[in-house]
Amino acid sequence: MEIGKKNAFVEFLKKYGIYCIVGIIVFAIALTFTLVATLHGTVETSTPSLNFRLPMSNSTVIKDYSDTELQNNETLNQWEAHMSVDMTSETGEVFAILDGVVLDVDYNYLDGYKVTIEHSDGFKSIYSSLDENVLVSEGYKVSAGEKIGIASNSANGELDLGSHLHFTLLLNDDHVDPNNYLDLQQK
Ligand SMILES: [Zn+2]
């Protein structure tokens, strides 16, 4: 009886084993495709296809971003990290880098006139050392590339740099290097 059962099983495998193997292979391939498609979808949704515009056109970077290396601030006579990029241009015009909503228009002694814009995907951009004639106000819906003001020397903390834009980019409220997102060096 035992042997009979065994033989029947072997006979079954001989007859249908190939179908089982083919079935398993087809299942494995389908599973792989599903996983790859899922992973790919996840990557695509977490990588924003944001269309960044430059905050100034034909600009020159006069002081670059540094988060660990200290740079000398001649105005304040101190060495400090500079988690922003300072730049100038002939016209001094300053533009919003992305669509967004103006969170704040503010003045303080060290930063001068300052506009903060909130964008999608956790980005905020901050434009400091603007002149007093800021073209946007709190709550205004701004478009990428829209002019928001003119660079000046209103930032008393960076007077040695003359008229310029002090540009800051935040991602989830942490400073990030704008050079990673924008071709500020325009090389
Ligand atoms: Zn600066």
C-alpha cells in the first residue's frame, strides 16, 4: 500500500511536474515585475519634478554656501558658516525660484528686507537683503520666475558685500545647499 502511494506520487510528478515548475517560474517572474514596478513608482513619486528657476539672471556668486567650513564675515568680524548663497547681477532683479505662497515679508537689521516663500514638496526659499520696495506681500500666490524685488545692501550683517541677494533654501525646514538644485554658478 505504501509503495503503491509512492509510485502514484512519482507517476504524478512525471506527468505533471513540468507544469508545476513552469507555474512556479511564471509566478516568480510576475512577482519580480510587480516589485520592480512598485519600487519604481515609489521612487518616482518621492523625486519631485520641480521646475526650478534662478533667483537672479546672469548673476555672479560672491559668497558661496558652506555648512561646515567657516567663512570670514568682514562686517561682523567673525568666522561663521554661511548656509546661503550671496549673489549679484547687473539689474539686481530677484525672482521666485518656484511657484508658491509668500509666507512672510519682514525686515530685520542683520538680514534687511526679507521674503520667505513656501513651495510644494517641503521647500521654502528665503530672499534677504532686498530693497524696501518688495513687490509681494504675505499670502500672495507667486509664480516661478516672477519678480519679487531688487537686491540691495539692506542686510547690515553683510555690508562688506555691497548690494547683493542673500539666498537661502530650506527643505523640511533644514538648510540645504541651493547649488544642489539650481545652477547658480551658471558655468
Ligand atoms: Zn550672505
